[in-house]
Amino acid sequence: MSQNDARARSDTLFEKHVSGNQDLTFETAERVFSDADIPLDEGMMATLGFRSGHLYTNLALLMSDQCPAGMKLSAYSDRSMTGFLGRAEVDGSVLTHVRDAMAFIDGYNPLRSRISGIRRTDFRAYPEAAVGKALTNAVVRRDYSMHADTLVSVLGDGVSVTSYGAPMPRNQGLADVFRMLGFDVSGIPGVMDGYEDALLKPWTSVSTNVLRIELPAVSPAVEEQEDVDAIMELARTRAWFSRADAETRIGYSKTKTVAILTGMVDEGLLNRIGRGRGTRYRIRVRIGYGVALDAEQHGAQNHMESVRLSIPKGWSRTASAVRFLLAQ
């Protein structure tokens, strides 16, 4: 067995190992189970895998008030982290981590509006269901044998959730408990569902021992996806283009074309240059999420290739590593 295989096997068995701390209490867990009308008695603990014989397992440790794992939460007004807004730490039973992190993020999740005709729809900048699923995924799938807290940051234009451990199935017992208590443990696919109508999709970064999910702020959505694709194709062929160029490409009136272009600027797909009749647009190149360069800054020689790689048709961000996660 290779070292990586041995590590993977150790990861998946962690929750079944006997806990080094046997002096555990379950006040928080009992309250959460009671709220779900499920008794957390000795029989239930044995069924769920909280005990191995007469000893508590690591799964019980994670559920206990003495759980050593936690979350570090921070909020900034911008991605450069120069405008500090607040921070908090979450500890104790993992059953409270998602709830407490959600409460923190809610304080920095502004209400936005979308107007269609005479109807107005209010929504949060960060879809609450997607945020909850991202946090649940971080809690359920992280590697608890690594002594590092999950990091959650609100960055002005997005929420970043970083958890530790290679992207692989683990903590099945923990996932079963969360599922029993009504949590959505659908993982990455569930997060993506919350952005079904948005142009900017969640972005996932995977390394050997770190999984990072970025949830972008949702601007008022541009509903004409085919028209957006057509304008993006136009932008890929030129250093800049005008409203009239886009109008000719999609065949709509000036008013509707301007509305679509404005939505694309709001979503971070295009940069607007100038004002009035001299207004021009050019594609925005994204090197990962949140790091953007316009075409001129990135360099004309590499402009076309980088754009094709960074913004594929349909704005799909599904990389091979994400496909692996989706298959789990």
C-alpha cells in the first residue's frame, strides 16, 4: 500500500477510532437532537457509532462539547482585506458550526433587488441555501486528523470557505448524523444549485490537503444567456467593442442591449470604459476567482488564449477536480 493510499485509508477511518478524550459531554448535541425530535440516548449513540465497546469514538468527540475543531470567521469590505469589518470564532460541537457561521455571514449579506417589468424581487447577495450547503460540506468532509480550523471569509464580493483534507469521501458517520438532523449534505452540486440563474458561478480550488469554495455575490441576473454568450464571443475577438457592435450581434434595441451589457458589467464579465457615445466594453480576464485583469493589462499577445481558458461558453467553471467531487 502506497503512502497516499495509507493516508486516505486513515482519513476515512478517523471517526471510528477511539477518542483520546473520554471525558465528554453532549449538552449541545442533546439539544439539537431534541429539536429534531430524536432522543440521544445510549442506544442511539451506539447505533450512530459514538461508541466502540464502552469507549467514545472520534465521531462522538466531534459531536461533543469538547470538540477541538473549530471555525475562524472574518469579514472585510473588499478582497484586498484592507477594510476590516469583524471576526469571530466557532468552537464546541460541530453541530453548531454551520448555524453559528451562517449567523455571522448573515450580518454581512446585504439585501438586493431585481426589477422585471413592474415586479420587484428581493434577494440576498450570497444565496443562503448555497452558503449553508458550502458550510455543511466543509464541516462534513474536512479531515479532522489535521489540526487546523476551517476558514470562512466574507470579502466584499464573495464568501470564501476553506477546509482541510484531500478531496475524497470521508466522515460517512458524520454525514449520516447531519442528514438525520435535516442538514443538506449534497455537497458541491447543492452549492451550484443555488446559483442556477446567476452568471457568476461558485469556484472551487483543490490542492493536496485544501479545498476552497468561493461563492460570488449575486448581482441582478442577466436572463438572456444566449445573448450573453454571443456578446462574450464578440468580446473574445476584439480588444474592445461598442454598444452598437453588441446591438448588431444580438439584434435587439438599444435599450435592451444596454441593459444586458450593464448586467454583464455588474456580474464582472466585462469592463466598461468611458461614458456616453464614447463608451466601450472589453472582456475581463479572471485568473481564479476574484483576481481579474482587463485585456489591455493582461497583454495583447496572450489575450485570446487566456480568455478562452478563463471564460468558456456558458460560463461553466467545472474543472477536472470539481468533476471528481461531483462524482462522490
